[in-house]
Amino acid sequence: MLAATATVAADGQGAPYAGRQVVAVLEDFRDAGYPFVYSTYLVSEDLLVVDEPDAGSPAEMVRQILEPYGLTLRQESGVYVVVRAEPAVARPAATPAPEPPPPDIETVVVAASRYAISRDPSASMYSLDQRTIQNMPDVGEDPIRVTQRLPGTAASGASALAHFRGGEENEIGIMLNGQWLFDPFHVRDYQNIFSTIDARAIDGVEVYVGGFPVRYGDRLSGMVLMDSLDLEESRHTEIGVSVFNTSLLLAGAEATRNWVFSARRGNLDLVIDPQYGQPSYFDVFGEYTFDITPNTSLSLNGLYADDQVLLVLETDPAEREQAVSDTQNTQLWLRLDSEWSSGLSSSTVLSYVDFSNRREGDLGDPEKMIARVRDDRDVEQVGFRQDWAFSAAERHLTQWGVQALFSKADYAYHGEAEYFGLQAIYIDQPPYLVRELTANPEGGSYALYVSDRWQLAENALVEWGLRWDDQTYTELDSDSQLSPRLNVLLQTGAKTELRLSAGRYYQSQPIQRLQIEDGLTNFWPAQRGDNVVAGVQHLFGENTSARLEVFQKTLSTVRPRFENLYDPLGLMPELQADRVRLDPTSATARGIEVSAEWTSGDWDVWAAYTWSEVTDRINGRDERRSWDQRHTLLSGVDWHTEKWSFSAAASIHSGWPTTDLFLLEDGVDEDGEAAYVAVPGRRNVLNFPTYASVDFRLSRRFDVPRGSLLVFFEVSNAFNHDNICCIDYDEEEDSAGNPILEYSYDYWLPMLPAIGILWEF
């Protein structure tokens, strides 16, 4: 279920509630954005959930939970207030009665303004809980890959990353437990196929596809925020085996401490034919949190990923193409959370990153190209981040923070290629290419921010913010950036919200993103984008929500980038003859998104349509970005009971742009024969056919003497639709002996079935 097509929607269905504190359940829903308000006199800590509620909307489930205590919900000014039911229902005799409430309910209800000021007024924010991620039919139950189901995203299906509202894939920040994650992907040298984050080790994700507040910076397009699993059970264990990985999860809580440990081993090397490679990888994540004092907690976190990947794209010995990627990624961080008073809190993070990557590739095709590459990269980082929040009054919240990061990197790159046949006659293509480059950048990245959030009226919330960023490793003069932002939330009724986000966003070139493979050893100035998002969402009763957003993003400073016109899936893309450098002077992304969700009992149905246009301004002309998809339709259905779960999702969008190739006569060669040159047509004026993929997942839970077994079967691209990714051109001769171009297509992911089993106890 895509639980976040409206930001005020919460899921919670399928979670165990019986025996938990009613207060805890209400707070879970409030954290998810659902507006529940209650009195601590009416809902005291001794109230426990008597019976498991039937599946339904959050309001329906909470009414069932409250009913045994003579309580119910009343909707007022866009929030649900817990009140006494009429007539009163007797409380269960086994549960002590709470203290009687004072006569004036206004003096004891947790104020709606206190709840409202804690809400994020930003537009374009979505929340997806753990059950949604696990039940979504996506390759490998990946919490990053599931963001591709959100409106405004463009994705190939091969990579775990997506393009948010026209931006590049690297314009998305990813945070776990307050730490910016460094390159958290497996098979990073070939499409970043999986993330290194176990979906079962987190509570869920919050995703900004635009309009995020100033406490998150140095990204142009979006943020993905995650917190690790927080269980109330003293012990919980999961052991799983599937086509994609073998996993172990240990979690628990005791008094003032809790922990999560996850270990996964990729299984692709066990299921694919060895002649196509050996993609071996694993990751380990752990968090241990304990209370130092009643108001202070310390969290120790570690994430380690290791890849030993051999990929073979061409197995014929005469044309063999293969690459080896060896990557180790260690990330350690401490997080200290402190409640200094009822209105003042802080979070401090100290971090360390040690990253190394070795890529070696060989291609031996005497009809096209003979090439070799060796690319070594090492990065080390030490970081400090501190965030503060202060609320002196219920209608006012101030947040500020500071970040400092020191990094050093070592690059050593060697690439060489000799071109034959069609590859050798590309226009301006030299017969040989040799690159031997090194670089050793080091320096700091610094940031300061402040934001102020005011509830101007019962139905109006405004937040302004200002952020300053600077980088010293770029060796650029005056490269600091100022980012002002404004977010406005206005409720026009109990069920309708209007949101407006406007601001400036910058993204520096990270120290690990030096374009050395394309012959560059300099860093570019930070890219600058101005983003405006306006949206409205409306709740139709308690079961249906709809949302409309309009966005425009204008980039006035754009970093040069390199692309392959015809084959983006090569193992050594920087050495291919179709590699081009793009130097946009500006870029624009604009669009309209419409989404809706309907929930009833065991069913959830959602759909979203996006019209968008994404262009670069190059040489005075607008050119479509290579992931521009004018029309996008996403939809899905989720059905679940206590034992069964079924979900299906469809993705249909306009085919991505492509470029034609022509063979033109260009004088005569040394033998007096006509010579030809391969000339690309106008870039991205053609389109591939429509992309379509339908995925589904079916699971069944079985009770066993100890715990339960979950068995699932899923299929990606269930109808095996041929979604074109690449064109392979060859020079041939016609019947008269004249040279002509022949071509064939390659495709994104084919139909991928998978099975798995999970034992929970």
C-alpha cells in the first residue's frame, strides 16, 4: 500500500495493538501525521488495548480501541479529539479507572496548537511505513527502490535510485538515524542496483520529492529519511531466505535500552549463470541505544557494506566484456539526544566514514573497441552535526543547527581504448584514447541554518528558514551559498489543506564525485535551483484522500555532465565512442501531479498521474533531459488479512528520449574509396516506445510452534514487457556494397520471479 498519497494519512494496519498502551498507539498515529488530540486525564498511561481492532482507517481503528473505556472521537477544526462517549460504557473491571477529568475539557486536552506547531508545513512530503515497504512488489524489498512508486519520480527499474522531479539521480540525500549516508548502494559501478539498507531494520521512510526545509541542505531534488526499528518486544528475531538475499535480524528492548542488528548476504551469485559473472555482496547494520539519564540517550550506529562483483556483458571470448568492482564502505556514528527542558532539545552526531572502491574492466572486441580501465578511489570523512529545537510557546518553534565535515580523497585513474569499425568513424573520434590521471583533494564542508515556525491562526502555519553552506576542498573562491526558504500550510476546512513551498536549493559537487574518469580533475561551483511547489489535499470522509501539486524548478547554475547517447549500460561508459559532454547554461523542470488513495477494511487502492517537462538549455536551445517522461501513470492495490497479503503495482510512462544516428559520406580514404562518418542527429528529439511494468506480490503467514513463517512469491515485470534502454548500432553493407547502419535493441529488466521465506520469533 502506498500509504502516503496524502501526508495526513497513516497506515498502521496489520500491526499488533492488543496489550499495548492506548497512549502509545495514539502517539504512533500522531507521529505518522494523523491529527489525534487527547487529554491525559481521559487517556491515562494505565489504559491498555483490550482487543485487536478490525482493519480500517486510523480513525476507525482508534474508535474501536477507545470503545471499551467509554471514549470516542470527535472531529473539530481538522483534528480528532478524544472525548467521552454518550452514553458512557463501563470500563473493564481488570483495568484501574483513570482519575476523573475536570469539568472544563479545554483545560486538559493536549492543545491542537501544540500538535499543529510540530507538523511539517513543507509540500511534497510522503510517509511510507514498514509494512508498506515490505508488501510493495519491488525487487529485493528495498526501502530506496520503493520511492519510485511516488508521484514525480522517473526510474528505469534497473537502479534503486530515481530521478525526483527532473533532477539527476545523485541529487537525493539519504539519512539514517540522523546520519547522512555515504554512497549506500551495492553494485555501485553498474546502476546501483540495491541499497545497503535492510527494509526490515527500519520503521519506514519519509520522502521529500521537493520543498524540504533548511535543516536538510546540499541537495537539489529530494531527501529520504529513515529511523531504525523501535520495538516494544524484549526479543525479536527474523531469519529469511529469498532469491535476492539471506538475512538475519535481531531486535529488542529492555528498560532503558534497545537494539537492532541486521546482516544480509546477496544471493545473486548463487542463482545466475556463472558465465555472466559473480555479483557477491553483503551488508551489516547495528544500532544500540541506551538512556544515560531520563532525558538523555546515546545511540551507537554502524553500517558496513562489502562488494566483490564480477559482471560479464559479453561471454564470447572474441568479444569478451567484463568488469570487476571491489568496494568496502564503513560508516560509524554516535548520536546523543538531549531534552534540556520541556521546550528545548538537541541532537548531536559524530561520524566517521572509510570508503574504498576498485574498478577494473576489460573489453576485447576487435570489430568495435579494445579497452582497459583501472579506477581506484579512497575517501575518508570525519563529521560533526548538531540540531536544536526550541519552543517557548505552543504557537512558535525555532530550529537551528551546525554541520562540519572534513574529507580527503585519493584518485588514481588509468583508461585506454582503441576504436575499430563504426566506433572509429564517429565524428571527431580519435583512433586512440589514453587517460592517466591522479587527484588528492581534501578540505571541509560547513553549514549553518535557522528556521522559525509560527502558527499565525488556528488554521495557518508559516515557516521561514535560511541556510549557509561552504566547501573548501573545491579550491574555488567565494563558493559559499545562501538558501532562503518559505513553507506555508493553510487549512480551509476540517478536511482541506493548502501548502506552498518556495526556496533556493544548492548542491555542491561531493568530494567523491570528481569526474576524473572523463578527464576532469577540477570541481565545479555548486549547482543552484529555485523551487516553487503549490498543492492542495482533501479528505473525502475517512476512507478517501486526493492530492494535487504543481511544481516548477529552475536551475540557473548547472554542472557539466557526461552521458552515453545509445548505450547507458556499458561497463566502461567513459571510454565508449557515444560519450558526450553536456554543458547546460540552465535547466527547467515543471509539472502537475494528481494522486488519490482509497482505503476500506482490508483493501487499499491508489493511483497517481504526472504531467511533466524537463529540459536543459544548451547552446541557446532547450533539449530534453534523458529521463524526461511527459506522462506517467502509477497505480496499485493492496489486500491483506491476518494471514494473507496480496499487492500489485503498475508503472506506465512515456518512453525516454533518444537520439538518431546517421552515416554520411565524408570524402575519400587513402585508397580512393568513399569515406563515411557517423554523425548523431539532434539530441533527444526521438522517443523510445512507452515503458510499462506490472509487478505483484503474494504472501501467506503460517503459525508455527515458535513464532510464524511468512512465505512470499513476487514477480517484477510480470508480463515481460520489452522496455527499451539501449541501441546497438553496427556498420554493414547493403546488396550494392554501400555501407549502411543496422541496429538492435537492448532492454531494461525482464520478468523477474522471486520466492522467499521469513521465520519470525
